[in-house]
Amino acid sequence: MAKLDALFSAAKAIQEKAYAPYSRFKVGAAIATPSGQIFSGCNVENAAYPVGTCAEAGAIAAMVAAGENRIAAIVVMGEGEHLVTPCGGCRQRIREFAQPQTPIHVAGPEGIRKSFTLDELLPFSFGPDNLADR
Ligand code: THU
């Protein structure tokens, strides 16, 4: 699938840009929006460790800065043999801009390793609708 290939390539390219001198664990994330645009981000660590940011947060910030606010699909690319699924905080960040069935593709350098829906990774989630209910 051409679109997924482009998303995979964007995640791989931005992963190399990661600033991860402390964990030495580089992550790249690439978001496709319904309009077909791609936004990517990498993790940016800090000497004050908790201040570091995840790749997904960077990709979301780039998307919002460009005036878009819907995630059609996302690829997250980490290092090592394990599945680098988005951390808990990033699942919630993705939730803000995605739908339950939005695909989250977890990749390694060789390709997509496993695909999930947002609802699989963050079931019974809290989101904007909860606040609209009041
Ligand atoms: N990291 C991400 O960028 N995204 C994730 O979903 C998992 C973890 C980063 C944060 C930190 O810079 C490094 O990976 C090690 O935890």
C-alpha cells in the first residue's frame, strides 16, 4: 500500500534525527491526516530527564501547527526486537485526534511489525466527548 509505505519511510527518516543521548533509544513517528499530508516527529530528550518528549508528541505538534487536527493513521518506529508500542501518555495524545478504529502501526527498520487500532491500545478511553457531555 503506497500510503503506508510513505508513512513508514517518514517514520524511519525522522527516527534518525532523534535526540536521545541518555536512553540511546531513538524513536520516529509519522502521522497521515485525512487530507493525505504526513507529519513526523522524533523523541527529544533532556538532561532534566522528565522534560524529554516522545516522538508521537512531536508528530502531533507538527500536525497541529500546520492547521490539521485529525489522525488517519500513525506509524511508530523504535529500536530493538521488541514491539515499540506508544507509551500510555502518547496513547492518550493520539486519542485526542483519532477514532477508535484508527490504525496504529508499530514498525522496526525492516517494516511494519504489528498493527493495532487505537481502541485496542486504549480501550474505554477518556476523550473530548466526555467533556461535551456536561
Ligand atoms: N519514546 C517515544 O518517543 N515514544 C514512545 O511511545 C515510547 C518511548 C521515547 C522516550 C524516550 O526518549 C525513549 O523513547 C526511551 O524511553
